[in-house]
Amino acid sequence: MSTPAEATRVYRRYLGAVMLHGHASAKACGLGATDLYALNTLELAGPMTPGELGTRTGLTTGPTTRLIDRLEQAGYVRRAADPADRRKVIVEPIGKPAELDEVMAPAREQIAEILRGYTPDQLKVLFDYFNRAADAYQHTAEQLRTTQP
């Protein structure tokens, strides 16, 4: 990049493409973008209470319940009794139906091809960036949620 403005433009284009792909992938599977985000959250973090899922997705109680209903009906999650407190419910991911893997496969294959063009040292830098940037975005998203009226 020759200028900071060009670097910013490229980065914003990248983020927009990732978001667009997420929306298109969700729609192709009959899900909303928030549904796909919640499913990804559950797959990465593991089972959690509806309240925890709502907090992580930024949804209130009613929309979180409807989100879980949609994911359960589509076969992505199930509600189960919390083993630590049977009065509570936890939401568990139960695996991705083949449809989601089929929808995501072309992008995964193209990204894998791109990554094969990098050296191991370059990949270390890329994945260090991904980890640190994810933390930064999650932190600032939480700040935005807690400071907005």
C-alpha cells in the first residue's frame, strides 16, 4: 500500500466482502446473518445459556429465544438441561448440517488456496493479526453496547 488511505480502503473492502459472504451464506441456508453469527459463536465457545448467547450476540431475551427456536428447528442446536443446575437450559451446537458445509466450501477452498501462497512466517503474522484483531473488535463491540443508550 502506498498510502494509509489506500490501506484503509483495501481493509474496508475486505471487511465488507466478509460480511457480504456471511449474509449470502446465511440466506442460502435459510438463516439470518445473526443466526449464522450465533451458530459460529456456539461452535467456537461451546454450549452456553440463552442469556450468555444473547449477551454475545447483542440480543435481548425475546429475540434470543426466537433465534434459538430457528436454529433448533433447522437442526443446528438443541436445548438441554444444564448439568450444573437442572433449572437452567443450555444451548448446544449439534453439528452443522451438510447444507451449511456445502455453502461455505467454495469460499473455504479459495481462501485455503490463497493461504498456500504464504510462507510459514507470513502465516504466523497473518494469524497473529486475526487473533489480535478479533479481540480488538470484540472489545470495542462490547464498549459500544455498554455505552449506547
